[in-house]
Amino acid sequence: MTLANRIYQPLPLLLALLMLAGLAAAVFAQIESGDRGVIPIDTSGSLEVPGVTVDVYAKTADAARLGGWRLAQRKAWRELWVKYHPGTGAPALPDGTLDSMVSSIVVEDEQISSNRYIARLGVLFDRARAGQILGVSGGVARSLPMLVIPVQWSGGRPESFEHRTEWQKAWARFRTGSGPIDYVRATGTGADPLLLNVAQSGRRNRNWWRLLLDQYGAADVLIPTVKLERQWPGGPVIGRFTAAFGPDSRILDQFTLRAENSAALEKMLDEGVRRLDQAYSRAQAFGMLRPDPTLIIEEPVDASALEEALPTEDAAGAATDLSVPTGALNVTIQFDTPDVGSVTRAEGALRAVPGVSSASTTSLALGGISVMRVVYAGDIATLRTALAARGWRVDEGGGVLRIRRATATPPPEDQVTARQ
């Protein structure tokens, strides 16, 4: 072997190592925590009234700001009342009561001088306190968890979480707690840029989608998209918004908004998010946000295991439930459940009865009558006697037991009259 061969032979290996190092650097660059990632704001169920405008004069700047916030609370309360009670006037509440109901003030835009305060504010009311007066203290029925991948087109280039975008910031600012859609919003850090990129939003492979949705605890995906068109530098910006749903990007709604200049872009995007949320909420109300059945990966059924679990017939032709131990009785019991604690107490009381091997609630109705399945080693008459001995009042009908806690027997009517 010549000297030249000895010198140049390792070059292919060196080039391969350099290529691998470059590939590793590229992958690291995709997931490194650079200028990306926006933490979504609070998702509690606050009642929000955005865009309340105030213009207040006072002796000092602080007094003007305080007066502006107080005025915003009053105006927001009237708007909130009309939202839930159209056509009626809001009851007048003192500032102290409003202070206790308002959880926070969001400054959307403000201008302050020595004696004047001009602002656009968002007012967040505590749902528990304000809801008592509004009559909406309960929560709203929400959708299944939906993963959000916001896609922004700007300058002919699409982006989702590859870099921090104004569209991602708008979705992070949006308060989702009081709406019917359960949004799963990624932060854009860690592996998010690698997993939730623009290419993924257009992917059709169901197995990959299922693994991804399981990773984020979601049932399906929402892909809100905006295409920004700048008319000229510093001039108007046109945003074309699309509400897409599912791995196939089924379009639910489309609309166009216009911002006069780049300074108004943030406000336009916030309005776009609000209107897209309304589009998704309408789709949820009409039953259009059902998870794609092709996203469900079902495990293959073992035929032999299925045969063992099915009821078999004995020699007399009667069906035998193999889920119930031999010689045990499967009893259905109805019981009152005014709260969550009553369920646990009732199940515990039934399990403590001698002969009961299991007691589990099969149908829950808080504030009403729930149903429990009890496996008992004996006959139903013996079970009735055992329950009565433990302080239960037991009624039977059609093989179903109805149990209630026994109450004290009222005194005879003549004794009541005598005491009076």
C-alpha cells in the first residue's frame, strides 16, 4: 500500500461522520428551544367580556385608571347580563359587589395622561360568584379533547410550531375555559415543533395520527389556518381564515378580515380566533365534531377468550352467567345519590354485608336514583333481611331492590296534640 493510499483511505469514513453530525445538528435545531413556544393563558371557566372601552378624566393618572376600571366593570356587567337574559335590564350592583365578582382586568390597549385614561379592557367575572346572580353557575357541556395545530401562511411560507408566529400567539391568548370546545393547546416547546409541524397537518396516515393524538391526550384535531396578504410594506393586511377539522382537513367555515396596518394585525388575529371558535362551537352543537372512527385502533379479538366469556347453557337449557361466582346471586339495587359521597358510602355499606362479594355502581344519577350491581352468596330474601338489619328500608319489585335509609317513626297523632 502506498503512502497516498494510507493518507486518503479514511476520507470516506470522515465524510460519513461529518454527514451524521450535520443530520444530528439539523434534528436538534428542529427541537431546540429557540424563538418559539408560547404558554397558553388561563383556561378556567371565567365569564369574559372583552373589548370594553372607557374614557375617564380625574385629578391624577392613578385616579383616572381606577375610575376607568370601575366603569369597565359596570359596563361589562350590563353586557354579561344581556348575554344571558336578552331584552332585560341588568340589576344595579354596588362597586363593592362587582369588585368581589371580578377576578381580573385584561388591558387590551390603554393610553394614560396626567388626568385622563383611555383604554380597551377585558373583564373576567368569577363563574361561581357571578353565576349565582346570572343563574348560570353550572358548566357547559364540552366536546371531546381537540388538539389544535394553528397554521399561518405568510410570504408564501406555511408555519405552525416551527417558529413562534403571531397566529400561535393569538391562540395562546384566547380564553377557552367557558366555551363548549375542549381545546388541547401545545406550548410549541420541546418536541412540539418536530411533531406538530405543517407537514403533519396535511398527513393522512391514520396510525401516525392516532399515536400523536394519544401523546397529547386528544380525540381528534382542529387545524385553524390563516393566510396573511400584505398589500405593501406598512399597509393593510388581509387575513383569510379557515376552520378545518380532522386528519382530512374538512373545512367547516371560511371568512376574510382586514387590518389597516401591521399595528392592527394582533387585533385582527384575535377576532379571527374568536370567530373560528364560534364556527367550531356551531359544528359541535350540530354534532359535526364527532371523532373520526378510523382514528380508533381496535385490538384483534381472541376468539377463544370470547367463547369463555359468553354465557353457556347447562343441561336444563338455562343460561349461566360466568361473571357471577357459582352459587351467587346477581342483584340489581336502586339507591339515592344526592351527592358524590353518597355513592361511595352506599357501595361501602353494601360490601360490608356478609355474603356480598362485590358492589359496583352501573348507572350514576347525581341528585336522583342510581343503580348498583351486587353479587351475593344467598337468596334475595336473605339479602333483604341483612340490609334491614343494618338500618336500610328495603322495597322489592320485579327482582330489583330499592333501598333507603330508614327514618325515625313519627309519634302518634294524639301524643303530638298532648304536647301542644
